[in-house]
Amino acid sequence: MAPRLEARSLVKRFGPITAVDHISLKVEAGEVLGFLGPNGAGKTTTMKMLTGFLDPSEGEAYVGGVSVADDPERAKRQIGYLPEGAPAYGDMTPRGFLTFAAETRGLTGAARDAAVARAVHALSLDRVIDQTIETLSKGFRRRVGLAQAILHDPDVLILDEPTDGLDPNQKHDVRNLIDGMRKDKAIIVSTHILEEVEAVCTRVVLIDRGRIVFDGTPAEFRGRAEGAGTLRVILPADAVEDAVEQFEDLDEVSAMDRHPTPDGRVRFTLTGDDRIALINRVTGVIDGAGWPADELELDAGRLDEVFRALTSRETDHQDSNQGQEVRA
């Protein structure tokens, strides 16, 4: 069976600038792919090619096995797209705009009205349903844009900054909405909010200068951080000799260091590849020995550290335009 969404070596050039450089990926039903990258990395350009808004210079995009280039109408019928900025007709109301969007998707009569009602309910737009869009807050305009993306119940959702402009409660609601839809859909979420990756995503793809530099789970992404998998614990000085001996015997401990604390105790820093096994075995030793431990802390790694490490801009000036994102 064909994946819900597939990019095959997509390339986009704007004159001498290569905005997207041979990106390939597959997204299956049930996946929420967090699509990350610094400004100018090529995220928006890639999504525009996946949705048929831009023709690639090279490569192909497929939706449910259907070529976006060869059969764009059939491919786009399967997509719900929230573009950057959530453009809409400002003089329309959400009711009018969503009705119009439903009709462009081929929905009429009772089916159209039911689809609009579901989207309005899902995004809590009831109280602004008859207010003109140009008078809405940024957050409500974003929610109207998301409503139009989901109202025809597409198999594929491509969402560019879906929580941009939303307050914390609204972000929570949208994340729950995405999580609730992912069972039957392939979803791409482009975001600059790294906490969103762990909140809703099952997979992370990070691009830099038009190329994929990471593809894996959020846990694997976090695990690339310096210090990830490090366990710190403070023990009393009289337990140090026994602790060193027992910790050295643990297969889960690959490295160990210790330093005195100002109050006369000792802080152990233990590192291992399997963080869960490490903390389980170390805490088992501590509990078994009855040592009074303090500040038991596992460093799971920081997402922003990994982001910065994988998208380093330490290149010569000649490469500075490579992968520049053109917002066409």
C-alpha cells in the first residue's frame, strides 16, 4: 500500500538559489511528523510542493499514491492545508468562509452544513461565527484557517505553524485535536515551538539549508543532546567508597565521575546509553544500600541544544544563500 504522503527527491530552485535540495520522506497514517528547521531552511517551500502550490524543479510528490503533478485535483482532494499566515477573505465571516471552502471541496447541502458545523465545534468558533474575519484576533484567524483545513476530513493534513498566535489554552486544545485525528491521518506539523514536538509528534524531521539533517523519534532527537542520558545524584561522604564499587559493576553505567559538594557530600555523575535502565539500576543500588540520596536527576537532553547543533551556521559566506527559503 502506498504511503499517505511521499516526497521523492524534491528540489526547488529560484534562479541561483536552491531552496530545497533533494528531500525524500514518507509519512504513513497514524504519524504526526514535526517538520523543523531554522528560518530559511526550506520548510514552507517543501510544503508548497507537497500540496501542489509550487512545481518542483526536480523530484515528485505523491498523496495516497497519486502524483501531485500528474493528477493534481485527485491528489489535492486528499489534503487539508493550513498555509503560513492562514490567509482568508477578511470581509467574510467564518460561517461564510467555511461554507465557501466546503463547496470548493465538493460538499453541498446537508453534507456541507454538517462539515462546517463539525469544524466550528472542533475549533470553538461559535462565538465569532458571524463576525467578519478581518476583525478577529490573530488566534481566531488561525483557528478559522485550521477549521477550513479539516472540514472535509482529509487523509493528509499539512499544517504550517498551527498554533501561531494562540494562547496556552488554545494551544492545548489544538494539540489535543491533532492527537485525536492522527489515528487515521498522516499529519505534518511545521513549528518553531519545540515543546510542541514532544506534545503531539511521533516523528521529527529537521532540515537545514534545504536538506534533511535528522529523521527519527522525538526521544531520539532529544537523545542527540550533549549530556543526554546523564544521571546525577548526591550521596553522603561515607557512602562513596561502596557506591563507586557498586556503580562500576553495573553494565548500564558507561562512565562515572564524582565531585565534592560544599556541604561535604559527593555528587556522582553517571552516564549510560539506556537512560531508563540506568536510572532503574542506580536507584535500585541506592535503595538496597539505604543511602540517603539527594538531587537524583536524569538529564534527558534539551531539544533546543540539538536544534542548534544540527543547524550550525558556521559555513563560509558563499554557502549563506544555500537553502534560503523563498516565501512564494
